[in-house]
Amino acid sequence: MSDTIEAFAHRVRDALPALHAWYEAAAAQSVADGRVGGEHAWVLGEYTAALVEVLRTDPDGGRAHLADLARVLEREVGADPEVDSVIDSAFVTVLAGAAGAAGAVGLVPVEVLGPRLATALDEHQDWQQTPENRSFVDRIVAAVPELDGLARENTLGEHGDVMVFQFLADLARRESDNVLAGDLDEARIVVDLLDQEWGGDLGEAIAVSFVENLPFPGDPAAALLDLLGPNLRAEHDRQRRPPHASAPTGAETGTGAEAGTGAEAGTGVEAEAGTEAGAEAGAGAGDQA
């Protein structure tokens, strides 16, 4: 984690005393989950998501807390690109996703945002997915209609397009849960489809958000690893290779440089904000943190 992000996190906590206990508990959990190095961006994203839920049940209370957080972040915008990336991925992207969700018109009180945050939110609201990625999501949902709800949970902006990086990260967790429940049918279909879709920009998204979030050998859901096809297997082995192990040849890895490592592309919501239309840039911020 950079000193810049560490200092930013301390400024946010110092300015918002009510956040202290929540932040410390969530930060400890992020470390326990293996998000070391990106916990500050993750915590800010989780806290923003929690405020969105408060807005649904207690609009006045949620508005007050959101306004407090927005005032702190507005002062930070524009001072450092690294900090801007975290704010964009963990605050603005989360608000844009909530504002663009079905039935959420008027949910986010944009009037409490300062001019710089409001401009960033407007840019996210205008974001559209690439035709290739839109078609990819359509193919996945057509093959497994039960994933339609998951796709809708990961939309961004006024056009309701799906954030592919975030969708795939959630998909990895969903299939791990299915394996734990003894349901291998959906997991097998999904893994086969992703193996067939491997390559190019989609290969990067699958590597960063799906493969990187797969269970480890010995984990309760490790049976999911047995379902991997040749492309996902090669990428999985590449990511989990010990740091000092010799690198496989290009023939062994399939695409080699096509799939960024976690450090290059990030994970989860943060990867979204950085790679797809500036609005989906999220995951990079977490790794930069």
C-alpha cells in the first residue's frame, strides 16, 4: 500500500469519527480475506454501499451521512491521481451503480455532492459498455438464465450496461457457493462457457475477475477447480505459481500477456472503473492502494 493512500485513509477517518469502528472492523476483515494492499479502497467502497442501503430505508439519515462523506472526498479530488482513482472506484462508481439500478430513480441525492464529484458522477452515468462485452454478457445469460439477476445487480449508469469485471468477480463467488451446496451443473456450464470465450480483452476480464477469485486448493469449494478447461486451467496455474518458480512457455499459458495479473488490473469493483470507459476503472485502485 502506498504512503499516499495510507495518508488519505487516515484523513478520511480523522474527518469522520463515526466511521472509525466500522472502518477498523471492515479493514481487519479485508486483511483476513486476503485483500492486503487494497483494503482502504475496499473499505471505502463497502462503506459507500452501506450508505446506499441506508438511503433505501432511511433517506434523511442516509443523506446526512452521505453529505458528510462527500464533503471530505470533495476536498481530496484533484490533489493526487492515486487518490482520485480510489475515490472514483470506491465512491463514484458505487453511487453510479446505485443510481442506475432498476427502480432507483432519485435514490442518490446528487445535490449533496460537490462540483467535482457531481461531474465525475455525470460521466459515469453516461458510460456505455462496449458492444463486444455487451454481447458476451448476453451469451452468458442466454446460456444460464438464472444469471440475469446477477447481471442486473452489476449495471452502471443510465444505460443499464453490465460491468463485466464486477459481474465476473461475483460470478466466481456464486459458482463457489454452488459447489459448496453440491450443485455442480451451473458451475460446469459457466466454466465451459468462459473457457470458450477466452482470448483478447475478454481473456483479461476473465483472468482478473473470475480466475483470480476462484478458491484455492484445500478450500471447501476447491472442487470448482476440477471443472476448469484448458484455458482457465493454464491461467489459474500461472496466477498461483510460486513467485520463484520458472515461468511456463507461451504454449503452456495459452495467451501469456493477454491476461493481466491481479497487480496489473486489480479485482472486483475497482477493476471496473479503470479499464472500461473510465467508469469501470474500479479494481485498479484497490491494487494501487
